[in-house]
Amino acid sequence: MSTKPTEVTAIPAAPPAVAEAHFAAEFSFETDCWDVHDGLRKGPDFVLLDVRSPTLFAMGHIPGAINLPHGKIVESKLMDWPKQTLFVTYCAGPHCNGAARGALRLARLGRPVKMMAGGVSGWLDEGFELDRTMAEVPSV
């Protein structure tokens, strides 16, 4: 092992207790594609929101998702769900901030929310299928 620090070791790692708190907190804000897939299969205890445009949603979305573009997330669109309902937002993938925008809007409305890390890209990377039917798009 080299004695000269690399970019990885130039800044020391956080103490284990600080790292534990940080990584534990991340799970309060995010979930992943595998856990969403499993949750949908078991009978979801959350509402999965595809926050992309209706056009992109129609081209392919996660089965069971509801299309509600992040810019249209307002209280009147959420009336069908009790206040304690957990929403999980997703968008195209890590290169897109739509899921974060949607999560922020939901949080500002006092709704529990998590983002699905990876979005559609992550979903496909896991080997899961998209619903590509162009039938009537479920939206709010």
C-alpha cells in the first residue's frame, strides 16, 4: 500500500458513529428500485409517483405508478390519500432532479415522502420491466 495519500484518503473518513448516523439518515429519504419492486409485489403500502411528463410516462413507466408531474403536485391532487400516506417519487434517473423536486413539493405539503434512487434507469439496470402500453395513462 502506498504511503502517499490519494484523493480517497486525503480527507479522513468520518468517525464510525458519525458515518452510522449519516448512512442511517439516508434511508429516511431514499429507497431503491429493488425495495420498490418488492413492495409493489407484496401489495404496496406506499404510492409510487412518476413525476415525469405524461408523454414520457406513456412511453414506459413502472407498473403500478401514478403519473403526477412534479410541477403539478398540489394539495388538491392528493385529496384521495390520507395525510399519512407515504409517497415515493421517481423520474428518469440519476441525471434528472425531477424526483427531488417532487419530493420537495410533497414535503412542503406535509406529506411523508421518499425518492427512489436510480429512477427509470436504475429500474431497468435491475432487470425489471416497464409498462409500455400506450393505453389510458393513470394520472391524478
